[in-house]
Amino acid sequence: MVIFDPLALPEDFDERYKVDPTELVEVLEPQGRFFYHETHADGEYTLCLYQDEPVPEELERYAVEVTERPNFHVPSGYLWFTGAEYAARDDAIEGQVVGSVLEIPKGTYRVRIMFMEYPENYVEDKIKNGLSPQERRICQRNGEFVFAGCLLTLLTPAVLWLLAFALPSLMLILALVAYWFYIYRRSRVPQYLDAVKKRDAIEHQYPSHVAEFHMLPN
């Protein structure tokens, strides 16, 4: 996982990073121009940034690793958060890097970055308590429909082979298409969209990484 402002990187970053990323990171990190964190695992990582305000105590108590940088440079005001394999200067400037980008005021910051580890089912319980019974029910029901659709889709090729692509096969395909169309229509219901938006907002409060950025005086 890496964090960087593309304008803080040297112009030849892309070429050097391809040749020896470790050596380049060791040069740029002490200069406050690049942050790298070894996650030791693949997965989906998220970042919540607190600018000129402390990280809430509820989050800080679950930080298992804290890294500090006395001066981290953000000359363009755009911070990229992505996997190390996607780090790139030119593509990031053009907005073409896989990952997420956060906009903060340009400047130099004192930074604390925390790697979080929550108790088992902690985030799930927060989501459950934050949604109404009706919202939980509609999210769960849609998840069940999607799971059933995926299972049916996986089984369809085998069924088609057994039916030797006869007329029942066409009926099966049409039924599967109709089922996925039904799921799509369910996913566009306003009540479901509102519940998903609320669920995602709660989940966003408990990211895998938390960053605290305090701007330094000029």
C-alpha cells in the first residue's frame, strides 16, 4: 500500500520504479515524498484521512501499527492511495492510476498513518446497529438473491450439457436472464439504494488505514 502526491515524485520515477522499486522507495520515504506500507496480504484496503484534527479515540485504540513522518509533501493537493504495484507518477497526474485519490490543501504535513485491526465482527456489528431492521432485511435479502443468481449461473453450463442444448436449454437461459433482470430491478429500488448508501457510510468510518495530516507552517 502506498500514498503519494505525484508532483512530489521525481520526473523519472516511473522508469526507476520499474527497475528497482525498493531502492527508490528507500530514497523517497525519508524525504517525505512517498509512503509505503507492507500489508503482507492481498485484499481491499481503505483509507480515512483526518486533516488538522485528531483521529477519534475509538479508532486509535485499534491501531496495531503507527508510522510517523515529520514532513510529507503534497505539492498538488492530490494524494493517491493505491497498491504498490500501481504506483506511477505520469498516470497519476492524468488521473489514470488504479486506486483512490483524496484532495487536501497543498502544503507540507506532519503525518501519522495507522494500520487498523478491529475485533472480530466489530465493523459488522456497527453496521447492524446503524441500520434499521427494514434496512438490514432488504440488504440481506438482496444479497441472498445475488448469491442464488451466481450459483445458478455457475450450474447452468453443466445443465445445458446434460440437456444437449435442446429446447429446454433455451427456456433455462431465458429464465436465468429474467432472474438477473429481476435482481437488477431490485437493486435500483430507492429503499435499497438508501440502505446501501447508509451501510457504506458506516463501513467507511472503520477503514483499514487511518491517516492524520497536520499542515506545517510555511
